[in-house]
Amino acid sequence: MMRHSEVVSFDLKQIEGHWRDAARLDHANAQVSYVRETLRGTFEGIAGRPERAELKRFLEHAWPKVDYLGGLLIDDLMAALV
């Protein structure tokens, strides 16, 4: 059992790769979340960052699969990509 004082390590490059793969496999939550985290700088410094065109494509594919609030988030993210 993990105690609160224990630190969990992670490989950000591996996480970014898995998240991007899920977005490419057309998972709406991954598409929106990946774009959001990319724009927030979560993956700064990781080689092979996606082009804006790919990020826009993720959002376009996610659009028909999200609810109203997801649509608002997609609108905001698209505006940030312009």
C-alpha cells in the first residue's frame, strides 16, 4: 500500500505518446484532452510535437461525439489554435 509521502514517478514522453495514440484512434476524450494539455504546455520539450493541423483535426473529429460543455471547450481550444 502506498503512503502519502511516497512519490510516484512517471515518464511524460510515454504518457504523451499513449495519449496521442488514443487521440489518433479517434477517442473523443483523448482528442480534446490531448489538445488542451498540449496548449497548456504540459508536453513542452518533448520531441515530435504535433502540428496545429493535427490538433485541429482531433477537435473536428471529437466535435460530434461530445456534449454541450465539451463543445464549448472545443470552441475555446479551436480559438486558441488560430
